Amino acid sequence: MRVLFLVQGEGRGHLTQALSLAQILNTAGHDVIGALVGVTEERPVPAFFSEQFKAPITPIFSPGLVYNAGTNELEPFKTTVQAIRYARPFWKSIRQVHTFIESHRPDVVVNFYEMLGGLTYALLRPSVPMVCIAHQYLSFHPDFPFPRRRWFDRLVFKVNSRLTALGATELLALSFDKQANVPTQRLRVVPPLLRQEVTQRKPVTEPFLLAYVTQAGLKVELEKAHQKHPDVRIEGFHGGVKHPDEPVDATLTYHAINGKRFLDFMERCTAIVTTAGFESVCEALYLGKPALMIPQPNHYEQACNALDGQRAGVGIAADRFELDQLLAYLPTHNPAVSERFRAWHAQGYYMFLGALHRVVMKNTTSTGGFFWPRLTRLLRS
């Protein structure tokens, strides 16, 4: 198979999932011909992706989410205004995506939650089938847990997810555990995509907590918890740290953000305190580390992730750094949850290859082999 990726460049999650699927496809002897990555001037293609992704990368403008610079809260209204403001360049990007697909003729396009994909297939109808992959598509499952009394946020979340998947042949919903497929939604539940850098590690347990601190308010809460429990060792990764290691005292140290070092600490910690990003929670679960999941303020998607993670036994969902709650939870955590997760993850290799192969064969059969696509291109020219 010749596969083209279309990847949302917001954050690390979808990019690392694309790296993971590329590893699976390359191992199986398939060809990933490239990746179209949604970017802005302020958010270029991250170095970790461009350094590890082996195929050509094409940045394409796609307006992202807007966060408050001071509190790191998601601002839905400003995000909507920005999307309207950039309507004309966004349309240009849609045409670029369509042209790229039709000129390179992959067998299948894999869309990692990039809205450009859904809108391109809705408006311009490329002749190549598209498969969409994201944890967010699990929100279409009847058993998915949503936060209470936030009906408007729920509506916006599901509409946004629909827009990314317009015209898709199948939706592959990444899940913490095995659940029933939903054929009426074109939805198949599949294991998470994790990097080999995670799955090849051999976790041990040392007596310290690992904290990923992206919010200014969370840093304040962490230090209050530290004052209350000075005997609990905490290793915190924080974006404002200028040096690799900045000790505060004997049991609290801040570290500069570094992906490899963070995994090194995660491999050894007792438990992790993190935002409820799906990718980081899955990595903690694979390594057998209970998680205190604290969604970013106003980030509905992460609030859903935290509830779903709590349902699956990953750890506990919280609105703030509740160290007492985490310490009370640790003795009750069931290690078998991680064992089941690793077994579930191991099924992913064949499930992803099978899904893509099924879509390609279905498209080939419905178009009469390669004759009709070639005839269609001839008539269009």
C-alpha cells in the first residue's frame, strides 16, 4: 500500500500517533509517501516529528486552537473568531490538499484529526479513500463518558470531530480498552498508537511522583501540596525552567521540558500527575504508572479523557492537584489494568493493517480495479 498522512500539528499527540503508525506500516513493507501537517506561523512542524518521520513532510496552513497566554486556558470564542478570520487561506489549504492527493495518488489517506481532511473530502471529493484515526472519535460511541452539565461544550466537541471526518470510509477510535464497534457510525474501536520509545522500555518503581506542569495555576497547587507533604519526593517538568535541573529543596526539583528525559523519569516513578492528554496517559498506563489526570482549564476534550481514563482504571480524574487524593488512591490501584492494556495494545499491529487493507480493497472493488480511476482522471484533464 501507498499511504499518505494528514496530521493535525496541534500538540504532540496526533504527531506521535502518526510516527507510530508509520513504524507499523514500514515494518509490514508498506510505503508512507509523505505527511501533510497542519501548521501556523506560530506553530511550525515540531522538530521531533521532522527528525523522526522518514518520508517528505509538507506543511499546510491550518488555524489551531487559541489558549490564554497567562493561564493556558483554552478560549473557544477566540478560536472560532480566528477560524472565521482565516477562511480564505483555509480554503486555499483545502485546494492544496486535494491537489496533492490527486497528483500523488496514494492508495489511502490516513487523517489524524486534521479538519482540512474532512472539509477537503466534503467539498472537493478526492477519489482516494480516507480513514480517520483519533481518540476523539470514541465520543460517537454510546458508552463514552461526558462531563455533566456542559451540553454546549459537548456539542462543539462532537461537531468539530464530525468536521474532521466528513467523507471518511472508516473511523478508527483509539481506546484505553476493547469496546464494541459501532457500524452505524462507521466506527471501529482500536488500541492506542504508542511509540517504540515507550513500548521498548522496562519500567521499575522508585519512590517519587512525576509531575508535568503546563499551567501556571497547577504549579502553584503543586508547591502548596509540596509544603503540606514535604516528605514526598516530586520531580516536576515545567516549561518555565531554564536549566535542565532546578532543585527547590531536597524533595522538589523542576526540570526543563525534554521528551526523552521525561520518559526516563516516567519509567521509574511511582505515579504521574499530568494533564489529561490521551497520549501521555496511555504512555503512563503502558508503563504501569497510576495517573492523577488534571485537564487544562476549559479544555473539554481533556475533561472527557480524564473521565474515560478513570473509567478504564488508569487513575483518578481531578480538577486540581489533589495530592491527598492521589496518595489515598495508590494502594487501591490494580496493576492488572496495565497488563490488560499491554495485551490490548499488542493487537493493534494487525488491526491497523487490516483496517487500511480492507478500505483499499473495498475502494478497488467498487471502482473496478484501476481502470475507472484512470478514466476519471482523464476526463477531468
